[in-house]
Amino acid sequence: MTNVTLLDYLISVDARTALMGRMMRKLGVDKQLHVVADHAAVTNRAVDRCRSCGHQDECSIWLDEHQQADDPPDYCRNRDLIARLQHAAGQR
């Protein structure tokens, strides 16, 4: 059994939240996320999906390797949300 300290957990959560922010910025929907109805709840659910994802290392590498992208990687748990935000922003 692994002992995870509260600090380790918080660092992990913060790192995953940072990945989500990077993904939203990379795909040009970060500003759109802040203007959707009930944006706090939508953002919290998106953060929860990102936190529960098992692809953090892959995601970080993907973000580093893509200067621009139209779509997130297939494994992104916020893929549907990002598509809806892109549509609302007129990107699609």
C-alpha cells in the first residue's frame, strides 16, 4: 500500500489542473470556458475529469509537442466539452 501524503495529493491535483488549463489555452477555449452559463460548475466538472484521468504524462508530452492543435488527444476526458466550447466560440 502506498502512503500518499496530503501534500503529494495536492501537488498531483495542482499539476492536473495546470494540464487542463494548458489544454484549454492550446485549443483556444480558455476564455470561452469563463463565459458559459454556470461556468464555475462546468469548470469544476472539467477539473474533476482531468484529475481522474490516467494520462497525465502523455498529456504533458502532447502539450509540449503541439504548438497548435484543433482537437485534443483522443484520450482527453474533456474532449466533448472542448468541442462544445469551440462550437460556441465559432471555431467549428
